[in-house]
Amino acid sequence: MRGGKVERMGTPSSLDLSQDAAAVTAQLVDIPSVSLEEKHLADLVEEALRPLPHLTVDRDGNSVVARTNLGRAERVVLAGHLDTVPIADNVPSRLDADGVLWGCGTSDMKSGVAVQLRLAATLPEPNRDITYVFYDAEEIAAEFNGLKRLAEIHPDWLAGDFAVLLEPSDGKVEGGCQGTLRVRVETTGRRAHSARSWLGENAIHKAAPVLARLAAYEPRQVPIDGLLYREGLNAVLIDGGHATNVIPDSCAVTVNYRFAPDRSEAEALAHVTEVFDGFEVVLTDSAPGALPGLSHPSAVDFVQALGLEPAPKDGWTDVARFSALGVPAVNYGPGDPKLAHTREEHVAVAAVLEAEEKLRAWLL
């Protein structure tokens, strides 16, 4: 014990936000925060921000929300999740001679969180009021997601005119996001001994038309606000069979549909059900997409200020939660999404510093 705090071996006991965003990224990476184990990092974020006189700080579970209250005409939300996937022998962080920082969360998304923290600590009088949201459990099932929890019980904490989710986007502005749903397309048969297969009905064989329809499927490409969203309908799992000498009496093909944000979840499910007409289709999970909202004045100003050409978000992110609250949102962060969740996860120091510089210039 020191100063009433439990010291963790090899883990920082405080955050030094006087350092630049790349150095803060390294501090964050050195604080393990696998999903549902974010408490220590959330504690340090709260401890670093609560003394700052220009911020009002609230906390719910392992989510921390800090706000300026300057009476500006516009409020923007900068949001990022504190958790990472399980560590893969890539903590503590390592900085190489080429200016690349390696470690779990460097890309997804502790570099983005570091940029948030730097701005929160060093912008006492931004040109817009800012809400900084640091939330937990993004990398696991939606029921645990801290932003989902805040949207349900503290929606006023997330209120704003525009939001930026600092998810890894490789330094690009990515508008909106795809929706996603998964279904099980099920077939049934009759068990029999494989030596007397004529006495049974093979449920796996009955799934062949399901795969044929997927192979022949032509996904949409949908232009929205000048961005092209590419859909996909793919088998991702096949479950069937009991033993190597048994004709299976059940089979299920799990299909993932990534759909453009012009479709609601209900419309997406209706489309998938139509594709597999004649089969039993069981919805297992879904999440809505988010329209890019790039025509909103705040989004136009953001894109112009950063001097970047917007792109569509190929995937789902929590911008959808802001969209559901009526807050236009984009993705913008220094990490490379292709490196997320990999053992080789890393981020260029220059990319982190550039993101901090661009956002600071927009907010001054």
C-alpha cells in the first residue's frame, strides 16, 4: 500500500497527461484492461480528470464521463472504450527505433483514448463544449457494453450535436456503419445408422441448397451521402452431425448479414428470410447500422477542418448507439483496424500525434 492505493507490480499507479498522446498510449497499454477487468484503468482515468476545474466528472460502473460546461452553441462528444481483447503476450508496450509502438490495445483503441485524455486535460476553453466518454466492455457481448448502459440509464450524459468515436480508422473519417445480424438456417432429417443410410434423411445434405443460395447471392452496393456501402451475406458456421456412423437428423448454417444503413434491422431480417424462403430461419442477434449523417453542419465542419475525404465504415461500431439517440456520429482514430485483436498490434507514433493535432486544431 502507498498513499491508500494498492500498488500493482509493473502497472502504473497514475496517469501523466502532461506527456503527448503517444506517450499516454504507452501508459494505457501498460495498464491491462481486458473486458470486464477495466476497473483499475477506469479508476486512474477518473483520478486524472476529476481534479481538473474545467470538467464535471461522472462515473457509472467502469465508465467515466467528463464534460465542459462553457455555454457554447454546440456540444460534441468524443468517445472511446477502455477495454481490450485478451492479452497475447503483448504487454507491456514496446517502442521500436522506427517510431512504432507495439502492444495490446495500441490500435484498438488505447491510442484513441490517449488522444481523448490529452484533449480533456489540456483544452480548458475549447470552441465547443465537449463531452468525453470513456466506457467499458465494448469488445464482448452487447449486454455488457458500457455505452449501451449509459444510453439506457444516463442518456443525458451522451447528449450532443455531433459525436466522434475514436475507433481505429487509420486516420480516415469513416461515416456511419453497417448493420449486422446473424441467423441460423435450420434443416431437419431422420437419424439412422450410416450402414443403412436409406433408412434415414441426411439433414446436412438438406443444407446444400442453403450454401448454393449463398454462393449465388449478389450483395448490394449502396451509395449514401456519397459513400458506398458494400453488403455481405455469408455462412460463418455449420453445425450438424452426431457421430461418424450416424446419419444426422439436424443441421444449422449460421449466416451473417452485413447490411447498409439504409435498411432497418426488421427490413434486413425480412430480406434474409426471403433469401432462405422454404427454410426455418432463426434470428440469433442483430444490431442496427448508422447513417453517415455527413450532411449535418457539424459533420461538414469536422470533415473540412480535418481536410480528409470521408469513407464508409466497413463494419459495426458504437456510432450506431449515438445514431439511435439522434446524434450524428463518425469514426476517426489513429489506429489501423486491420491490426485490431492481433498479436502484432501496433500504432505509429506519428499517427497518434497527428490525430491529437488535428482534433486540437478543430476544437480551438
